[in-house]
Amino acid sequence: MISYSEKNAANKLPPRIMVVEDEAIVSLDIQGRLQSLGYEVTGVAASGEQALKLVEESSPDLILMDIMLEGDMDGIDAAAAINKKHDIPIIYLTAYADNDTLKRAKITEPFGYIIKPFEDRELNLTIEMALYKHRAESTLNENRRWLKTTFDSIDDAVITTDHHGRIKSMNKAACSLMNSDIDGMFGRNFQDTVDIFESGTMEPIKIFSNNDPILGDVVLKSTQGTTPISVNISGISEKDNVVGKVVVLRDISELKKSEDALKRSLSQLRRTFDETVASLTAMSEKRDPYTSGHQQRVAELACRIAVKMQLSAEEINCIRIAGILHDVGKISIPAEILSKPTRLTDLEMNLMKTHSEAGYEILKGISFPWPVADIVIQHHERIDGSGYPKGLSGKNILREARIIAVADVVEAMSSHRPYRAALGLPRAMAEIARGRGTAYDPEAVDACTQLIEEDNFSFETRTEI
């Protein structure tokens, strides 16, 4: 039933009151008083049965009900029947009543009593108080219905406790997660009833003793088994005192499954990525068997230099991939030039120099998470601008390319080539020392020198990258 406040207050209509009184003179007197006080009399009944019928027809805002009515149904019985179907405030009218009658009347939860005879002021005050109380209760009940509907519609499990940690309420999701109902949980101590454990160690957690209001990855044990959950705890405050807690348990089973699937997918992508890089490397080395392993050795030394320079793990991984692929462009160089046992002519050398550009063309269409193609085309640039293919200098050359350039020179001079024997590490170290700050990045040269002279790095004892 719509309350008086919703139905009439906005339109400023007078409250509509139904009178149930079996004494005709008294009934007429009450009607006159109501009208003089500004109320509308919407119907008059002389018996309980007649009152039930009239309520259906007139839908009053309030009922003045005489307790003592003639017939099989007195005012209390009539009020009880009305309350079962309607939300209408009822005020009892009575001249006298014994204790048993009053006890019966209390059960129907009336909104007031008026003792006959009464004054207009008493009648008016009782009616206004009843209407006000009904409006307040209607609003409260409506808010409770909204709150309960909202509470039960939340997908996360929500449990409230008092300040002693005793469970006061649970929504449907909480009942489902706990495999119980509020009747079985109400009043029980949360800590003793809800079993939450560390996901890794399975050590029990007393969540109210933890200062962290959010627990991200824990396990709930119930009769259904174990469920991975996250926990969020909020305090309910009243006048600066915490009077209760709201505990939100979120089932993260599907999230964990998604994370595991994502990890497997990422692992597979990494394997595919590494296999693709290895295939590109193998393809280029098929064309230049005399320098087989050169790219891997350069990548190893470049990564070790980067570690000495305290680069991030992501930057080091970038250098590893670029180092492995830095000579992939040699696939475009004729095999007879790559394997020529004598020194190359100027024309042949100029053709050989195109391998960095060819490598860029091969790699630029691949969606690496790093600028691998740019590093590859720059690995023969020198910081004084004397390199190729673009004559870049200084900071215009990517740091990763400057590091690989140092590693490339050291490895190349230390290894055999078709047209000469290995020159050895001392000659290689002398070359980068000579070019420190002019041809080669000084920080990379210093790191490489420390690595080889102090840390005893050698290509024979290198570890797999």
C-alpha cells in the first residue's frame, strides 16, 4: 500500500480516515470532529466484517477502530485481518478494556490508543503522530527493501559483524560461498567460523588482527572445499567508535584460472618468439658458416657489459635479441664474399657494409617490444660519426647499439676469419681502448675492460644467454 506521505502529501490533500464504530451517535460525533479538524472521512463501518469490505473499496490513509464491536469479529480481529493485506495505520478507540484484551491489541501493533471520551486536541495529536510514525516506518521499510535487494544482488560475498566479531548478516553470495545460511551463521564469531588461510603456506589468518584492510590472495575453506579469494575489510563507525565490520570476500577462482591461462599463453609466445629469433639466426649463419656462433657470442658479451653498466632487465633482454640478430642482414651478401679467403676489395667491402641496412629491412616489419631493427642498422655506427651506414654520432646512436658495437669488435678480432687468423683478446682490448670516447662509447668500453681484465670473462667459459 502506498503511504499517505507518498499519495497525498505532495498534492496537499487532507488525510482520508475511515471510522469503525458500532454506536451510531458516537460514530457521527467522531465524523464531525474529524471534518472540523480538516480530515476527510472516507468511510464508516459498524462491524468488523463491514470494515474489511470498506477498506478494499476506499483505501483509507488511517483507520479509527473501536475495539468493542458487535458481531463475531471485534476491532482487534478486524485490525489483524486488515494488517495481513494492507499497510494502513490503525488507532484503537476504547472506553475500557481488560488486560487480556489489551494484550491481544498489542499483537496487532496499533499506531495509538484513544480513550473515550476524548478531546479534539487529543484526537488530532494522536492522528498526526500515527500518520508521522507510519510515514517514517514506510520510508524505513522501503529503504530496507532497497538495501536488501541491493545487498543480495552483489556478486561478492558480504558479511557484517558487530564490534565483538559476531556475524550479523550475510548476503546470498556469502551464503553460497560458505555453503550455509544466515540462520546457521548468525551470532557466531567470524574468526572461529570463517576459515581463511595463506594461499602458499596454508597458515590460518586472523583477518581482524591484521592491520591491512585488503588481503589479495588467500584461501577460504568450507564444506565445499577450498576457494581462492581476496578479502576487503571496512569498519562501521558511530561517534568515532567502530561498532562493526563489513567483510567482502571475492571469489577469484576464475581470475586465477585466467591468470594461469594467460601465463601459459605468454610462455608459449615467448617460446615462439625465441624459436623465431633462433631460426633467423640459423638462416643467416647458413650463409656464413665460418662465423658460426658469432652473433650469440656478441650477444653474450653485450649482455654482460649491460649488466656491468647496471641496465634494467628489460634493456638487457633487448640487447640480447638485437645482439643475436645483428648480422642477420648478411643473408643478402653473396656467399663467395662471406667466405672469401683473402682480403675484400673496396667494392666487396662496400657491398658487405650493406648488411646492416639489409638486416633493418628484414626486421622492421616484426613487432618487437624493443627497437631491434634500429639497433641492428646502427651497430656499425661510431660516436665520432665515422661509422656506417648513416654516419650517426654521439647520443644519436642508441645506447644498445653502442654496447653491441663494442662487443662486436672484441668478438670479431678475437675470432678466426676466412682471410686471417684470430688476433686475440689483447689486440681487441687495445682497439677499443684506442677508440674509447671517439669511435666507441666510453662507458661500454670501461665495462667491457673490467669484465675481461678483472672478471676474467672469456668466450670459452661464457654461459648461455
